[in-house]
Amino acid sequence: MPRTKRLLAGFLSLILLSVAAFYWVPAVQDLVAAGMIRRAFEQPQDALTGDDALRVAICGSGAPLADANRRPACNLVFAGGKIYVIDAGAGSFARVAKWRLPLDRLEAVFITHFHSDHIADLPEARLQSWVAQRSAPLPVYGGPGVERIVSGFAEAFALDDFYRITHHGADFLKPEAGRMQPREIANADGSPLTGMQSATVLEKDGLKITAFAVDHAPVVPAYGYRFDYRGRSVVFSGDTRISKNLARRAKGADLLIHEAMDKKLVGLLEEAAGQAGRYSARQIFHDIPDYHASPEDAALTAQQAGVPHLVLTHLLPPLPAWLGEKMFLRGAEVTGGTPQFSGPDR
């Protein structure tokens, strides 16, 4: 028996050495690389946009604090063969690119508010859908101030656009399609939605999109969004402390995607930062809990609105998934519901 084992081990070693040697042959390397490249250019993932279902993907479940496993806020909605983006935090569209989506079908972007972790990848959303042959300017919806955001990015990337159009040609990269168009969501007098206000933003082909005020003061405007399509609905909280208007506008929805901050953990971070002499960090950790919602707040909102499915996102503070999930859900499970923990982003 020992001799048989030795012979088997030797045979397996020979096979492994042969495979390794073969792998390092240039012709084999070329063959493997060609196969990988072909797969990268296979037909885009049309399944998400190919029927009349309402679907959601989270492309950024993190927050401003650095997190190796998450990107800042980003969500996608698929409805009626179109793609809609809700917020575009830094690096989120690198995640989107991995999914090989047909980004020429990107119909519009909706911004909840103008913190950097919700708008920084707006130029990438525009660029990636432009080179994918989006055929018209990209509408960007948001509260008063959205025109300033769009015009600022347009100026910042004007030279980049000029270089790309010059290099590839205006027939391929149509200048008009490369633009973003601001679409302001406001009251008739130009003031932002506040309190218990809401507004229908878009109603087309069975899809209805509603914006509503949430409470992220001193950040104003701050909006959430509701998407209704063919009997299904999803609500995005944006950044907010617990909000009566959010609970009202989420009534009867199928899914609520709600931000969450574990305030006890943030308190521990504040204390540790102070003890370490990191006074600027301590100040930030002291300030941020008062305009965010806890997991329990999110669960209570879902319960009040009668929403059966709750997903927590914009997670603060960043933690390893195995620990963070248990700690975050500990607060949300107080209501007896079954919330889900988004991410890590893939």
C-alpha cells in the first residue's frame, strides 16, 4: 500500500508539472488570454432589462469613510428595458462596469442630495453610457442646485470630452449625447421640497417616479425616491434621520432600501479617536449621528409603512461583513422583522 501511494503521488506530481510547464508556453498563454478577452466582450447582461419586471441592484452600499468592501452610495433600477441610477458615489461605476450592462439604455440619474459620496461618479456614469452609444443627453434629476452640479462637472471635463471627440470622431462620440441635462425637482416657486412634500418626477410607459423630502438637515435639499412599475414598487431613503414623510411615501411598497448607522459603534469611534489624540476624527464622529438613521429606525419605518422587505445600505461605520451584519441587524431585528444587510459590493 505505501508503494501504491508513492506511485500515485509521483503520478499526480508529474501531471501537475506537465500542466505547469504547458501553461508557461507562450502559445498557451496567448490562447488563454484570447479566451478571457472574448468572454469580456460577450453580449451585455440583458437579462436585467429584458422583460417587464422591476429590478434593483446596489452598486454602492458604503459611505464616505474608507471601506475596502464597499463603494459609496449607488443604486440601479431596471424597468421597461431602461436603467435608472440613484446616486453615484466615487468608484461605484467601476462596479457597474464589471456587470457588462447595456449602458446605452441608461435613461436618467436621480440624486438624493449633493454630498460628495453621492455625486462623485456622476461623470463616470455619463462617460460609460456615452461610449456605450447612449443616443441623447443624460437627464440628471435633483433638488435646487442640480444645475450647478451638472455645469460644474461639464466644465471640469470639457477638455477630456474635446480630446475624446477629436480622437474617436464626432460620428462615434456624438457631442450632444455626451452632455448631461439638469432636471430640477422643486416647488413652483423654485424652493426645495421639504417637510411632508412630494412631487411626481416622471410618469411614462407604466413607470412612475416620485421624489419626496427627507430629513438630512442641515443638508437641503435632501430627497428620497419611489419607483412604481406594473404593480411593483421600491423606495430609496437617501440619507436621512428617521422621517415621517419617508414612512408615508413608502406605504405599501414591496422593498425599502434604507440607510443605516450603528450609533453605538460611532460613539466608540469618537471615544477612541479622542483617546488617541485624533481630534478632527473625534469631531466628525461626534457630529454625524444626528442626521442619520439607525438600523432600528429603518426597521420601524418599514414596519410603519407596511413594507415587507428592508435592505440596509450606506452602512456606517465600515466593518468586516461577518461582524457588521450581526451588529447592524441586532438593532433592526428589535421590531421582529427580517431586514437584509446589503453588500459587500461585488
